[in-house]
Amino acid sequence: MLGYYFRLGLRSLRRNPALTALMVMAIGFGVAASMITYAVFRAVSGNPIPEKSERLFTPQIDSWGPQHNIHGEPPYALNYVDAMALMRAHQATRQTLLYPVWLSVSPEGSRGLPVGANGYAVYGDFFPMFDVPFLYGGRWSADDDQRHAAAVVLGEEFNQRLFGGANSVGREIVLGGHAFRIVGVTRHWNPRPRFFALWGSGGFAEPTDFYLPFTRAIDLKLDTAGNNSCRGQPDFSGWDGWLQSTCVWITPWVELDGDAQAAHYRRFLEGYAADQRRAGRFAWAPNVRLRNVVQWLDYQQVVPPESRIALVVALGFFVICLVNTIGLLLAKFMRRAGEIGVRRALGAPRRQIYAQYLLEAASVGLAGGVLGLLLTAAGMSGVGLLFEPQIARLARLDFSLVGLCLLAAVLATLAAAFYPAWRAAQVQPAWQLKSH
Amino acid sequence: MQIKPILAALRRHKAGTVLIVLQIALTLAIVCNALFIIQQRLAHLSEPTGIDEANLFVLSNQWAGEPMSKAQIDAQIRADVAALRQLPSVLDAAPSNAYPLRGGGWDTFIGLTPEQVQPTSDAAVYLGDEHLLDALGVKLIAGRNFRADEVGSVGLRENVIPPVVIVTRELAHRLYPDGSALGKPLYAMSATPSTIIGIVERLQTQSVDAWQQAYAYQAMLWPLRGAWSSGLYYIVRARPGQRDAAMREAPKALYAQNRQRIFDAGDGGSFAQIRARAYERDRGMAILMGVISAVLLAITAAGIVGLTSFWVGQRRKQIGVRRALGARQRDILGYFLTENLLITGGGVLLGLLLAVGMNLWLVVRFSMQPISPAYLGIGVLLLLLLGQGAVLAPALKAARVPPVEATRSV
């Protein structure tokens, strides 16, 4: 019976090709606009480290005070003094400090021009904390951190560029004129958004080229390639004065197991701030924060407002397309009131009328979904026109998006067809037969 | 034209009428806001920088190889700019730490006294030498340029406050609204004063983000070469019409000086490239809103055509009766046009509420501007015209229904 209904539906759709095309196009455009903007939104709003996001925290300490802080909130990063104090206290299961560095590198063996490389100065705990996967070798040890070792971990892509992807562990590399020993090569690892280094970056950069020990980077006076923010009247001059100043530029991360440890760490931060007040460094009450990954992403407003507005507008567009479809289906179905009357008079139950008309609508929805899929695929290549390249590149048409696209089209059309089908099923056979 | 019979007929098509009203209302809400967003974004991305964009390009120069001392870097920068200035296609060149529309950079708080806690303004800092004004092509409207002997250099994390600065007119006005800025001091997060020796007409800041809007043209120039290990920008102004040649020659001239450097292709470039990069989001948003508005209007128009066609088909017999009873073709045409006007009018009224509501949400959630009534007016007019235009074809078809139709049974 359903096959027969399907053929009936197709015949009905063919009777008004322009109208059918209009419905299919409305659904297609609506679903495509929603899918394209959703793909971008999904890419920028995802949880970059779902397994651990509840256990990773970034502590903030207000070292600026009420006159200079950010509307009552502590600065987005730590100064060197506070950062080192947190490391020394070691109140977390794992902990790291980090800041971005940029260094030049001369490709080995070639007399070509030097190239730039982007990396982070971190502690050895960085790798297990953030579940960084390794291709060769591994992290450097806590002992290496203590010894300010000249160790370095390369990213897979960087290792590919410099060593053709070979196991480079144990070799030496010169970065920014300083020699480092390679202790590990990570697998491709580029969580997006790059939650651990959000301040001053959009969060959607290319994979990291290298990681080197924080302690070594400070020894070498490697300047931050990221933000540095000062308040008041900084009166230092030179590297050592800068380290002792209240300028903030270091992002700290701690791994805490469970609520109890998080509460403990929060108390520790408050205690630290209170100690600083007693020591005369801070002239204000403790003002600290301990945000986990999701809270931090939210606070730093990683999702560009454009992406959110675009998604909402596209969904509104889809709703209008559906309203349009309801109207057209209603007109189409009610025009066949006579036909329905005859069927009902011959004994067809309402259920059969529903089945027939919903099937017709579903085939429109499916056709709209297929068109929407094509438009989405075409739109994906045009996404670069709408969003910045580093964000546009993230949006891709994968299996789940294809499924979602078709499902959304069919379900939305069925939902839209429900009222017209209900009206069709309510047709009174006697009334229709009488008028003919 | 009698309105009562039209209303009576619409009452028999409640569902269809409500759906069109709803569709028009939603369309109006989205189109008004989309047009407004487009206008805002276009206005934003056409703000002038104040510099000679047509002939300018920026080279992002990073130092490579063995770490150099501050003195070595400073010497290299002097040699570099001298080499650039000697190129026949180059009018002038200067070292700097930033350029307008870079997307972020150095800014500093400014006060009028050394003790001031709450700053008077925030301002972008452009470092450079006595050639920077010419290289940027900004217009000096008061005071003088830096002298060569006033230009110093600043090394890694040194906190150098220059004794003399040049400010933009906007910044001068913010600091000294009575127009007396020239010769007056300012304090850039320091107890050491800097004297304002020159005022330039306009120079945009490095960031065009929303938070910077309040300070968009508050900038100042410091007579310093940034002799940092990381690198700097060379701002190069070509002779008119020779920018492309200068862009080819400049890197070669610098490599001839010293090969231990890296030009970052993703940073700087011609000003057309810089401008495109800085306003990617705004342009994308304007395009997206434009496409959505266009498709939306097309779909709504097509929906009206479709539904009215059905109604005409349904009412052929009644139209025939009216014609047989003496109604002229233009009466039938007028009937459908008026019917559409009533429906669209209802939709537009509801749509105005939705449009304002949506705008309020955008204002609260994304701190956008409140919509100007002009855009609501444009939207209303657009949809009324759209409705009339869409209904015209089916209405003409209805008007052509012959009176004899009244005698035919369906």
C-alpha cells in the first residue's frame, strides 16, 4: 500500500511541477543554510578535551587590584612572580605554566632561507595533563624542568617538514640560535579551540611546531610571542625587572581530581592571595578564580558572535521555509478534498489518509534534503567568503552532517505536513460527495 | 473596493491566511535586521585609516639565526631602511612595531598628570623614526615632525618613555578638548612626561574589534626603533603606480643586506590584502545576510504566488459568477490586490514587533546597535511591494477568467 501511496504522491507532485519545485527548493535552501552555519558553529563551540575538561583548571589571581583589574575580575593571565609561586607550592596533581614563543629555524642540510616556528614554553606535566599523543619518544621529566634542560618536543607536522617524518628523537635542533635535544615527537594534536592558550589568540591556529621547557625559555630570555599586559606605572627596565613586575603574560593550568581537590585548590589560592596581602604585595582582599576548561572557553568568548548570529538567522530562515511549505501543502492537499471524500466514503480509515499524505510530504522532504545536501556541499567551499580562513577551514561535510541534513529535511517537512494532513483527514465524505 | 467581502472570503481560508501572515512577519523581522547588520558592517569596513593605502605595503621582518644584541639589531634596522629608501620605486620607508588594521598590538593608557589613577584615554602606540609620517602618508596638521636626533631605540622589555610624541587629532582632542594640546604633556603609564610636538589629521589604530571602537582613532607616534629580538615591520610607501615593483624589489634589497631574516607572508602585505584580512568577518557577515535576505524574499514571493494561484483556481466559479453579474476585469484584479494588501499589512504589523524584538535580543546578547526606524520602513515598503508584485500574475490570471465559467460545473 505504501508503495502505491508513494506512486500516487509522485503523480500528485508531478501535476504541479512549479509548486513542487518551490517546496523542494524552500526546504533545500533552508536546510542548507542551517547546515552550513551549524557546521561552523559546531566547529568553534565544541569541547576540545571532553574526557578531561572537568578536571583541568586555570587559576587566576588578582595582582592588579580593584583600581586596575577587569571590572572586578582578575587579569586573564599571571605575572611571573605569582606563576612561580604556584609552581613551587605544587598543590595540584599536575601543573604547568605556558606562554607562546616564536623562534627561527634553519632547515638542516639545505642552504635555504630560515623559516619561523611557533611553539610554547611549558612544563613536562603539560603532555600528560592534556593527553598529548606521542609518535616517537615522550615528555621530558620533572627533573629536566628542574635542571632547565635544553630539551624539545616537536609536533608531527614540524617533524615532517624538518626531518621528513623520521624518528628524530635524540637528535639536536637549533631553534632561534639555541641548541635543543629532541626528546619526543607528538602525533598530530591540535585541539580546537586551543583552550590552553586562548588569551591573545583566536584559538584556531595551525598545529604547534614545538614545545620547550619553560625554565629553559626563561634562562634564554625568550620573549613571549603572545600578549603582555601591564597596569599602573611599570618602572622596570629590562628582562629581570619585567619578570618581577605585575605585567601578566603567563597562563597556568592545573589538573585536579574531583570536587574535593578543586575546593582545596581554591582555598589554597585564597590563602596565597591573603599571604601576599599580609606581605604587602597586594593591598586588597583576595580575589581569585578557578575556572575549568568549559567555563574558561565561555568566559573568553571563544565562539565568535558572528557564528552565533549566523546560526540563529539561518534557523529563522529554515522556519520561514517550513511555514511556506505548510501553506503550499495545505493548499495542495485541500484541493484534493473531493478525492479524499471518495476514498473515505469507500471505507478508507483516517489512518490511511494520513499515511498517504504524510508519505507525499516525506518524499518532498527527502528531495529537499538531497538538494540541501548538494547546496551544503557547494556552500562549504564558499564558507571561506563568510568566515575567517582559520575558522572556515574547520567546517566540513562529514558523515554525521550528511545524516543530520537529510534527517532534518525529512523530519521538518513531516512536521510541517502534519497540519495539512490532519486537515485532509478531517474531510467529511458526505459533504464532499454532495457538492459534486 | 469593498473590504467586507474580502474579509469574509479570508475567513474561509483561515489557515492559509495565517500562514502567509506569519511568513511575511518572520521575513520582515529577519530582512530588517539583516539589512541593518549589512549597513553596520559595510560602514565599519569602509572607515578610513588616514594613510596612503594605495601606495603602501608592509613587510613583516623577523630576525633569524644567532641571537643579536640590541646594538646589532638597531644597526641592522638602520641599514635596512637606508637600503629601502634607495630603491627607485620607493618614496619612503620606516621601521615600526605595528600598522593600522593589523588586528591588535601595543596600546597604552594615558593620563594628564603623573599621579592620575584612572586614565583619560587608551591609545595605540606606533614606534618609528623621523620618516614614519612620510612613509605612512599621514598629514601633519599642527606642530612638527620628529628630528633625527630625537629618535632612539628600545630593546627587549625596556621601558622607554620618549620625551616627545606626535598624536592624532582625535587623541589631542580627547586629552585637551580646548584645542591646546600642542606643547602640552601626556603621561603614558609613567611618571615621566612626554610633550606633544605634532598633531596628525588621522591615523587608525591596530585593532578594529568592537572593544576598540571607542578608541578607533586614538593613536600616537613615538620616536623609537624597536630593536627587539623578535622583529619588526617595515612600512614602505612606493612612488605612485610603482607599488608592485617596490613589493618585488624590497625583499631582495633586504636579503642583500642580511639573509638571516624571515618575511611572514601571513602578516603585512599590500594594504588591499591587509584591509581584506582585517574585515574578513564583517565582509562575510554582510555577504551571508545579503544572500539570506535575497533568498528569503524570493521564497516568500514564490509562496505568495503559489498560494494565491491555488485560491484563484479554487474560486474560478465564483469569479465567473461575479464577471457574469457585471464585474469588470479590473474589479477582479483589484480584489486580489486588495486581499494581498490586507494580508501583507497584517503580516507587516506583526513583523514589526518581531523585528524590534529580534533587534533587542541582538542588542542585549551581542551589544549591537539598536535598529534605526529607517530600516523598519525600508523593510515594510519592500514587503508590501513584494506582496503586490507576487500577487500580480495570479490576479491577472483571475481577471481573465471568462464569465461563462459561471455556467460550467466543476
